[in-house]
Amino acid sequence: MKVFLFLVSLCLIPVSANAGVYKWVDANGQTHFGDRPPAKAASSEVAVKTAPTSVDAGAKERHQKMTEFLDQQQEEREARQAANAKAEEKAEKQAELCKKLRARLKFLASVSTFYNINDQGERVYVNEAENTQIREDFRAKVRKACGNL
């Protein structure tokens, strides 16, 4: 793509030959012009004024379209990079959450029984069926958040 832009920009730059133009008069009195001074005659360098070159409307339009296309490509690239960065951040947060949930699940497996605290601040232990249900509910929560265990 950079090569293409370079070639297009070269086409848009006016090319002028800056080779010197020399003027001399030969032995017969004829005036000559050339790009190299003659070896046996006195010559002088002539300043050649070139007409300003104009870029045709088609070239300007092509250049404008190319510039718009490149700007659009850059915007799309930046949007993709931002989306990728956001997705990576989300994946990192999800991985951290799963790590914590799995650690909590491991802890729940090591606890023999669970309890609730009543209004008087006393522990009220739950029965075995409720223990099993608490563990299953938490496993389901981990599976839903993190996939397979």
C-alpha cells in the first residue's frame, strides 16, 4: 500500500528536467541550443522558464478518493484494535472471577456443614440435604460463569 501511495504521489509531482540548456553560435553564425556545452565554442547557460503544470481534475479526484479510503481504513483498524483491547480486558476479568469462584468452590467442598445466623446471632446448622443443595447450587453458578469445571 505504501508503494502504491509513493507511485501515485510521484505522478502528481510536476517533473521538470533541470538539466542545463546551453546556447552557442557556431563558425557560420548559426545559433544552437543543447544540453551539453560544445567543446570548441564559447557557450552560455540559458535559464529556461517552464510553464506551471496543472494536475488534471481526474488526478485530484483519484487522490481525494484514495485519501478518504486510507482514512477509513485507519479508522476501522483503530476500531478493531479498541475492540480487541476491550475483549482482552473482559477475558482477563472473567478469568479472575473464575479463579475466585473455583477457589470458593474448593473451600465449600472442604466445609463439613453450613449454618445460618438467626436473629439472636446464634448459629443454626442446616441439614445434610440443604448442605448438598448449597454445594450443587454453587457448582451450577461456577459452571454458568466459567464453563466446565
